[in-house]
Amino acid sequence: MTAKKSVPIKKGVMNPPQAAQNMRVWKFGDDIDTDAIIPGRFLTIYDPKELAKHAFEGTRDEYAKKVKAGDIVVGGRNFGCGSSREHAPLALLGGGVNVVVAQSFARIFFRNSVNVGVLPVVCKDTDKIADGAKITLNVKKGIIEADGKQFKTEPVPEFMQGIIDAGGLVEYAKNLKEVPVCTR
């Protein structure tokens, strides 16, 4: 027997929108690894806002200075490959980015993103989205609109959206109630 539990959205957490307009795109290519997102020398920092000050340092230095809450990172294939560090999505979250769209994600980055409350969205047409573009994302409809063109995204599973809405896996788990187990 399973119980379905709705988990409240945590107040004060920058939750990804179900639908948002005019999100500024920070465009990256294929195989962006976690060392490019947050260099290893900053792994002693655990505060997302402090990590954000060093995001993409040495890769795209203007990012940390100019990123704003509500901006979106768009990548190509295999976004977030490399080390299994949670610091990478935390650095994005600290800068106000709570959605990353890519053609595909490295598995561990995808999981770490969900765990900290950053929504990874798969769109096979990210190569058609320009750096600096203003886009509209509608997660429920599975549509990104950029420069008057619409691109399909893969559906976001309801349980995953629930984890994101709660502010990450830890916050989600705090709100779960025990499910009775049937034993003999």
C-alpha cells in the first residue's frame, strides 16, 4: 500500500516556475563539466551565494558578475559531466538560476540538481536557442519559446517536480509521513 502525499512548497526557496517569461539565456556548449561550473579550488565553500561568485570562473568570467535571479542556463549534450559534486548546481542556485535546459545531462549532475532544487529540463533543440535570448518556459506544457519559435521539452515527472517545489530532496523528505508497512 502506498500513500500519496503532497509536499508543501518551502517558503523562501527560489522554486523553478511552472511557467516563466523573459528568462535570460546563458548559453553553453556540449560536455560542460562540473569543474567548468565551479572550479575545484572552491569546494571548501558550502554557501550557495558564495559559490555563485565563482561560477564559471575561468570559463566565462562575466557570468558570476552579471547573472540575475530568474536567468536560465542552456547547454548542449552531456551537461554537468565530470566530478560528482553537488557544488555545481548549488553555485547555479546561489546566483538565482533554478532551471538548466540541455540536450542531455550527466546522470550525477541531473540527480544532484534535483537534490538541491534546481530543475533539469531536457530539450533536444538547445542548439537553436541563442545566448542572451529571452525565453519563455512552460514546464506543464513542455514548451520553450525563443525568438518566436517553439521547442518541445521532455515531460518533468510529477514526483520530481514535487521535490523541486519543496526546495530539494532534504526538504521534500522532511515533509513525508511514514507509510504503514504490512507485516505478518
